[in-house]
Amino acid sequence: MRFVFIIGTGRCGSTLVQELLARHPSVGFISNVDSILAPLDLKGRTNPAIYARLPSALGRRDRAYLRHLRFTLAERVHLGPSEAYRLISRQISPSITEPFRDLTEADASPWLARRFRQFYAERADAQRASLFMHKFTGWPRARFIHAAIPEARFIHVVRDGRSVASSIVQRPWWKGHLGVPGWGFGELPEELAQAWDETGRSLVALAGLEWRILMDAFDVARDHIPSDQWLDIRYEDLVTAPRASWERIMRFVDTDWNDVFELAFAEQPIVPARAHAYRRDLAPHEIEMLEDLLGDHLRARGYQPGSAAG
């Protein structure tokens, strides 16, 4: 029984990885139906068999024929894998789904670690999955997960902070409009609070600072995980060099690239232009503001301020 957790900031491209990996017939996951019907505690026994054979357009969260609907409704009716926060809050603890800070090994009390591991092991067993996958966005949670499931592997999907900031301010679930600390990430450190004040408390700037804070948290988490259990993959590489990127992912999770997966890969929509959509959606002064706030963090990940190249 093997486990892989896909982690990222949100709006980083982690769903792209989640949805395609779920189409491999040996990969288990929690479906959106399992999450909606949380009181029934479904184990998703037929998830791999059904999803691997489902036309790709029916399994994507953002499929075209639902784009005119409200986000919440689209979330409820798609048939693909889910982050399953409702189910996890009910079966494990809301501290897993809505932490105000990152979770570490210090949070892995025996009862919580035992409940966490059992939750995933039961579903992997019910689905007869040789690899069980789940996705978390926001805080890494990797140190906690490693304490509860030491053999778990982590795929960290990284995306340009300018793109992430531009995208999350457009989402109805983002709480940045509530300001600090209502945004869900606690108080800003003094240095960042001052920097945010100097932007006039811009919401775009706050979204950028969220990315910066989370990048620091991912860096710390990675240092606590064995190097062979952690893979960083950039969204920009996924959309510009998809096959090479996916070959890395499949080697990392030690899963074969079979005919079923090849068909799913061929059907997966790849839109390289999305990598730099922030240049269309943000004003020039907002981009400049983000680059001032995030410059060193962007460069450390191969993104150059003042350029759309990454």
C-alpha cells in the first residue's frame, strides 16, 4: 500500500496533476461523490474502475459546459477526485482541513495520527489501489503527514507567484477580502505587515504575500522530508513540456505508463497560455507591486521579475 500527497498553494496547477493521475487504473482516490455524501462514509470502492474509463470531459472540475454555472454548483456535480474537506473534517478532524498555521510532527498526537492513517488505509484497501493519492492545498501539512504515514511521498506543484495571486483573488472561496487575520493565515509578520500597509492594503498584494508565506512553509517542510519522498514540479513545465514532466512524476510514484494512462494523457487539455494569464488580468502597477514583494522568492524558483518567462 503506497500513498502520494499532491500539495501546493492553491491555483497552482495541482488539480491538473490530481485529475490526470487519478485516471490511472491502479490509483485510488476520494471522489467528489464520496465527499458530498460524507455522512455515508463511502470508501469509493469503484472509483478507480469508473474514473479510468470516464470520458475526460466528464471528470474535470472546470469542464467547459459548466463554466457558466456558479463555482459551488460546479464543485458539487463534477465526478472526479476531490480534496474532500467536508469528509475529512467529519472523519478525522477540522484541524486537518482548516489549520491557521502549518501542521507539523508536533501536531501528530497518537489519536490524530492513528485516525489520519486509518482513514486513508481503509480507502486504499477498499479500492484495491496499489497507489492511493490525495491532494491538499494551502499549508503543506507534509511534516504532519510524514509523522502519520512515514512512507508517504509528496508532489509539490509550484507556480509563479504572480499567476497564483492573480488567480486566487478571482476565486469566490478566497477570504482575503476579510483582511488580516480573517483571511485564514493568521497575523502577518511585522515586516510583511508593513510592506502590505505600504501598498494601501491591496488585496492583490495580500494574495501575493499568501504565496510568499506558503513558499517559505513548503521550503521548511521539504527539509524535514527524505529527499527521495519529495518532488517539486513546476506548473509552467507541466504545460510547456507535459510528457517530460509526467515521465518524472510517474517515475517518482513508481507507477507504469500503460495504455489507459496514455489515452488519458492524450485527452488532457494543456493550455500553455494560462501560465502567464496574470499579464492580462492584472494592471501593470499591480504586477510591479507583486514583483517588489515577491522578487527573491520568484527568482529562487526560476521566475524572473519583469519577464513572463519562467
